[in-house]
Amino acid sequence: MDDAARAELSLAASTLLPAQPDPDFDRFARLGTTALGTPVALVSMVSRDGQVFPGAVGLPQPWQSTRRTPLSHSFCQHVVTSGKTFVVEDARLEPLVADSPAITDLGVVAYAGAPLRLTDPVTGRVDPASPVVGVLCAIDDRPRRWTPEQLEVLQDLAAACSAELSLRLLEERTRLLLSLAETLGAARTAGEVAATVGAVTRARLGGARSALLLHEPASRRLRPVEPATVPQASAQRDVVGLDAPLPAAAAARERRSRLFADGRSLRAAFPDADGPGPLPVLAASAYLPLLAGEELLGVLVLVWDSPRPTLEAEADVWSALARFTAQAVVRARLDAERRSRAEVLQRSLLPRLPEVEGLLVRGRYLPASREESVGGDWYDVVVQPDGDVALVIGDVAGHDVVAAATMGQLRGLLRAFVWDRPEAPPALVSRLERALPGLGVEGLATLVLARVGARDPLTGARRLRWTNAGHPPPLLLLPDGGTRLLSSPPDLLVGLLPDVVRAEHSVQVPAGSTLLLYTDGLIEHRGRSLAGGVERARAVLGRCAGLPPAQLLDALLTELVGGHAEDDCALLAVRFP
């Protein structure tokens, strides 16, 4: 880095501490006044916007209280830009500062300031070439000749103050990484990883913004992942090709971090960096490749609103941040693969709904948003040899592959029994229950088995008969938009006790009605009662009465479940034209 770039970088030093008293740095200021015999001493942080004094003793009011002055009052800026101790015996005679309002406003006549630099976290030594992040200075309101011994004491105090600053930064790094490790453990999708990294970096890295770009090997592109809270429709923007002359692409190609403490150094390396990209380049930026062994997963981009001169000194933090993020991306990818396999298994166990003359039937299945998104929810429709139509909705206890396998066995048995004999719903469920122990099928399930009879030639109504084995009651949407809950005292679950006497219920369904069968994933949510969930479902049905069955089911899922299902959900809608 050339001297001009270093000077600009140093002058733009981030304010590592706020404009408020800090007991530790006030102590360094008191030591400075005692050791050097001056009325004023400061620990100062300089930025382009001004300077703040987390450590201050002896300043006139209001400066001692506000702990802030504009850059026009700053002698410390000359320490930052030069990187060296800056000494003034009489400011009124020094051309560099003779016009400074600090002479009259703050009483600065004699000044001696030593730079504060970050120490090496392993050796504890200060690297003279590292950026200046602050200043320890002594001030007198009278002319003074500074002795070599006094300047040596000032520099020793500055070294101790630098160590305190470095310890603060190390603690902040540790908190950042601990927070990230804890929160990333719960991220199950790439969107959740992006949202987690964004939240932690904003909270722990001075308002930094982040973007997660995942590598698409087939197209050799980096595609931004929107956080889970952002609509996926915007995820198509700002795709970066690996061959693009951009820092994110370079970090991916070279498999190494690209760090830029300010916008000037970035544009010197990548003149097109202000073009399309996942984040606008404002000042400091970091481009961190995410690797799993030799495999490129993507790039993590961090951007700050102001320069960050400590960026390269914090390279170990960025490496750890990239490593944690890469591990989370790998976990999210494995979870996605498991969810995909589980969902394929689940959907393969669901039937292809038949076209039923005189009825319009549509189904929906939504897996839970968890690692193993497979369970025992199912629906079925069977046209019986006599022309009646059997409707089934069921839920096997459990949320794993075992539940899904049990569901497949129950569904197959019940489907065969329904086709084989035109019996009443209670008799068919009883046959199923008797068959389970004999065939070695273990499991508990709730279900509703309904039978739709022939259409009345005069009224167009159909008779609906059903039995309910511990399942949520069906809902009937009437032609006028009203709803009716087909509630009845439910019988015991299937598989709980043998030889249970099961009841049959019946109702005349007017033409133009819609029957809704559903599992408890539609109505049961954390913090909401089942009764409240049923009432919400009735309200949605009433509002959406004019929609076709498929759109009606989509509306129910959107309003009652959203994009994050707590449980599996199966729905079956039957329109009686």
C-alpha cells in the first residue's frame, strides 16, 4: 500500500469506541496527566466525521461532557495520517495547526500525541506498520518543550493503551464467533443461513451488511441467496459469473479472501466493482470464499458504510466466519437433500386422485418445515363398484419414516377393503382394525372415512355417511357461503383397542356445497387452540366460497399455514356441483 493510500486509510479510521466516558480509557488519560504533568490528556478516536474521546481528563465544558469535537478541532488527525508521534510546543506558532479553533475553544497550546495500534494477538507486540486506530495525547494550555523522557513515557502509555484496545477487539471477535456458532446451528436452509449471518454481522460488526452467494457449478455462477424473510422472487437479481472482473468472482476463482479497507483500494483492484453485484460497495468490504475441502460452495460478502482500517488485521476473524458459514451451508444442503428424499417418499405414497363423475375432487399435501419432513398424513379417493365414492383422510402418529411406512400399509389395506365390499364406513374401519394385528402392522392413526351416495334426481343433493376415528371433524362449505362443522362424538383412534364399536353419521349435502377433509396440521399451531384453528378455517372458507377447489385449498394453506408448516398437512376438497 502506498503512502497516500495509507494516509487516506488511517484518516478514515473507524471509531472503535463511542463518544462516551469509558472508565479504562479515562484511567489512561489520568495516568497521562500525572506522568507528563499536563492539565489535559485524551484517548482519541478519529474518523472522517470528527473525533471522540472515550478517555478524557481536564477538557473544558462542554467538551468534557460531550466527548466529541469536529475534525476542525483535531490535532490527533495528524498523528493518524502520519502514523508517528506528533509534537507541538506552541500551536500558535506551528503553521500546520496555527488556525485550529482548538487553540481558543479547547485551550490547546502544547500538544504531544502518540499513535495507538492493534497488537498481535499471539505475541502482544505492536506492529509499527499496522494502521493507526487511535491516539493517546497530552495537552497543555501554555507553551512547553517536551523532553525525550516525557515522549518515551507517552509512547509507553500508548503501547499499554493499544493493548487494551486490542483486548477489546479480541473480545468482540470472540463474541461474534460464539454468537455466530450458536445461531448457525439452528439454520436449516440456505435462506436461514443468510438471514443468520446478516443479523449477527449487523449486531457485531458495526452495522456491516452481508450477502451469501452460492456457487452453481454447471453454469459457473454465483447466485445470491435471499434471507428467509425476503420474498424469493427477488433472488434472481445480481448473479455473478465466475469469470467476471469482480471481487466476489476473484475470491471464488482464487479460493482466497479479498479484503479492502476502503472503497479506494477496492476500485484500484477492480474498477468495475461499483457495477452489478449483490451489495453496493460503499467503503470497506470483504469477499470470503466458502469451501468444503476443495469444493467451492460460494462466497460470503461483507460491506461496511465506512472504511475499516483494521480489516486485514482481523483476517483470522474473517477466516473463522467463512468456515462457520461454509459448515452451515453444507448442513443446509444435506438437510435439503434429506427433505427432498423424504418428500418424494411421502408423495409417492399418496394416490393420484381419480376423475369422479358428478364430483370435483382436489387434494394437497404440505410437509412440515423440519429436518425429516415425512410423516403419516394421507388422503384417498376410491370409486366403488356400485358407483358410490369413498373419501379418506388420515394421520398416523409419528413424524418419521416409520410413520410414513405405517401410513402406506394402512392406506393400502383400507383402499382394498373399500373396493372389495360396499359396506358402511364403520364396518370398513372395523375390518381394518381387525386386520392390523393379524398382519403385524403396529401403529395408531386417526381418520375419517366417508361415503358419498348417489345424487337425488329431484334436489341434486347427495347423502354423505361417515365415521370419525379421533380425527378433526370435516367442514362443509354451503352454497350461500355459510359453513357447517360436521362435529360428532369421535370414536377411538385406529389401533388403540380391538373390537371398538364405531358410529356412523350422515348428512344431506346440498348441490353447490364443498366438503373439506383435513389433518390437524391445518388447524394446530403453537400458541393457538384447536377450536381457534377450526374457526379460522371456517372464516377462510367463507371468504373464498367462490373459488374452485384447487384455489380454495391454496388459500387455506397460505392463510393458515404460511411458508413454515409446523406439522404435515393433508387436505381433500370435494365440490358437489
